[in-house]
Amino acid sequence: MDADVIVVGAGPTGLMLAAELRLAGVRPLVLERHRHPRDVPKANGLSGQILQLLRYRGLLERFEAASTDPHPAPRYPFGGVHLDLTGLDDPPLSALQVPQPRLERLLYDRARELGADIRRGCEVVGVAQDDTGVVVDVRGPDGQSQLRASYLVGCDGAYSSVRDLAGIAFPGITYPDVNRLGQVAIPAAVTRHDNGDIETPGLGRISAGYTRTDRGVVAFGWLTPEIMILSTVEDELDPTDDVPMTLGELSESVGRILGGELPLTEPRRLSRFVFQARQAETYRAGRILLAGDAAHVFPATGVALNAGLLDTVNLAWKLAADVQGWAPAGLLDTYHRERHLAGVRTLRHTRAQVALRRGYDPAADALREVIQDLLADEPARRRVAAMIAGTDIRYPMPGGDQNSLTGTFAPDLTLQTGDGTTSVAELMHTARPVLLDLADRAELREIAHQWRHRIDLHTANAGDRPADALLIRPDAQIAWAASIDEPAEAAALALRAALSVWFGEPR
């Protein structure tokens, strides 16, 4: 074998997967067809649950140090209306501004620090698999070659060659609206008001946020006091995808929609894209798997990286278990079951955003006004924010009666141990599974001790404990929880079953 797992694509998803695989103790080989890192900032940064996961890996401070704005105001677009979380003490959704080239460099450095093999200029042109592994035909700098691994994971984007070679269907729709996005400055002839509105001769005053006409939508906000994030949406029959966008093109789009010129200068980022709503029918075909945009694309901004990086954290430890020979039956299949469910839920709310933003008649305006009114209520704001963040997902877990925490992301409890103060986040830095005893349940520790070769055991006190004990998977999902004062026999039986389902046979 040339590697345990071949990862195709050295974008954020492929690099994150490589790092997680190394943490789990297997050898990934990353193949990237581009010879050099791309300098086009396709994404502005990260948002959602992945930020908490990065903190659980001990990486968040590194990413914040590289951010252009590590703590932006918690205001987010949602299908043409505004989700404003600034009034909440603990917003359920946060963001971190890191241009994609910088983000990829951070993830590349992380993967290399852990020992991942990353090769550029290597294009996958053929794939074959059998019962023992996958053979990949590669066209590289030195000609054509073959590489073999136990598994192959396509992290090669929406137009994935791995997905096509594996014969996995990618049903869905491409929407006709063309989106143009830029980070630009405005000249002195344009006045910026204190509330973020702008005023310019010929167009008058334009409110920050969304402006709609029968020709499209112009939206803008402020990245810094000097730099504007400006976007336009127009329906076009034949958008030009293969030519880089220019400042003139963005300015002309604004002019068509608003009927006058908005002077723009100093472009820092320019991009053009169309929205798609697609999901692979399966995330696994034998020994070939998909993650990130190769598995799903969503018709809204701000969710794709969160979903793709969370795919990799779910997948890596399961792949490692199979490669290392201890995976219980069906473990790898839970990757599709859990992350496909997450993709379905993300598609639902992003498709809802399409319905909100695409209407231009009075009925659509009324719908947006009603939704905006509803989002003034805190419970509605929190629920929509959780949908965007991906924190509202509860994975189905095997077993009967279960604690409400099972299948959810483990809360970051402050823990008092014999060695001092720690936290759930610190326990997850090594991506090892954890049995956390919060009520000094010796009978539960005795059972878990039989799996000590695969899981870490910790006893601690938490101020307001949510359960007597938690079994936390490497992806920080709770596989099992003992309710407060749950009878010993029932708790022991359920814990033993959960350990066997997720971590194989006891020693």
C-alpha cells in the first residue's frame, strides 16, 4: 500500500481530513491537481459548529491569530432578511473571517506538522476497487502512475472527478441567478453615513443590506470602516464562469440593477458564482467516499465550509478504525447515515433561503417582512442560528430509551479533577474517545476499563452536571449518557452496548 487513505483535493476539506487521519494514527496521501495553492479567496472564513470543534482540537487561537476580524458582529444574511444576534449574551452562531488562501495555508501547515504526505500537480484520471483496496491512476509531473490504498476519499469539490469515476449520482438543481461578490472601497464622492448607509450623486441614499428592483438585488455591508462587502444577484441565461471577474463587471451589474453608477475602487476580492442545491445519493460506494462539496452543495453562503469540515471529523476516526482492523460491523456506514442527514437538513434551510430571496413581487416582499418580524423574537433567532450553525442536528444512535444528550455535540463543561481544572475541550485535543465520569460511578468506570486501549477515562466534577457520565466520540458527539442517578444495572448495560457498537470488542 502506498498509503492507508488517498485523499483527492487539497482544499480545506481534504487538508482537514488529512490532519484528522493523522491524529487517528493512519497514513493519508493527499493528491491535488493544481501545482500551486490557489490565491482566489472563494470563501471569507468559517462559521458555525466547526469553530467549536477547532477549539476542541486546540486550534482556534491559531486561526484567530490569522483572522482579519476574529470577532465580527453576529449579524448574518438569511435569504434576503437579517439575522441579528447582537442582543444575545451567548449567540448560538459565530464567525471567523479568514480568507480562503490563508485558511488553506493554516490547514496545510497543520496536516504537515502531523506528518501528512501532500503532493501537488497530481490529477486522478482513473479509479478501480476490490475487496482489499483502491487503485488510483494518477497523471503527475513525472507522467502516469498507479497508487494503492485501503480507501479513497473525494474532497475535490462540486465537480468531483472521484464522484464521477465512482458512478455516484449527484441529483439537484442549478439556479439561474448569477451572484457577483466583491470587497471594495468607495471614493470620496460617495458618503458613508454612521448607520452604514451610503449616498452618491445619481442614486441618492442606499440603505445597508438589501436593495431590490425588478432587475435584481444589490446588497452591501462593511468588512471594515473603509472596505465594503458588495454583492449583486441577477438572472442570466449564459453566465461567464471561466473568465475572472473584474471590478468593471461588478460595477456594471450594480448599474443595471439600480439604474445608475456606484463608484468603486481598490478591489480586494472579486468572484462570480451560481448557486446549486445538490447532494450525492450516497457518501460511500464501497471503498470510495465523498466529503465536502463533492458530497453536497448548498444554495446559500456561509454553510459549505462548516458542513464539509464537519464531514471530515466524522469520517476520519471511523476510517482509521477500519484501516487498523478494530472497527465494529457497520461503523463506516454510519458516516453516510449521519452526515447525509446533516446535509439534508442544511439543504432544507438553504432552499428555504432561495424561496425567500428570489421573489420580487409584493407577495414575496410581504413574506420577507413577516419572517423579519418573526426573527425579532429571541427563540426564533436562536432556532434559525442553530440551523445555520449545524448545532441543531442530533444523530440517531442505536439503542432504546436514551438520554436527550445522545447524538448531540458534547458541551464544553468546566471540570474539576484531582490534577486541577480542565474542560471537555481540552480532553478532546488528541481526538481520542472519552468516558467522562461526573458522579464517581465506579461501576461504569469498571466496565469502560475493558476498553482502555481505545478510550480515555476521566473522573471529574462539573458544577451543574448534565448527566452522571458521558461517552464522547472523537468527533465530540455524545454516543451515550447516563442520566442523573440512573440505576446501576440499566446504566451498565447501556454503556457496555454503546462501547461495543462504537469501539469494538473489549480487551
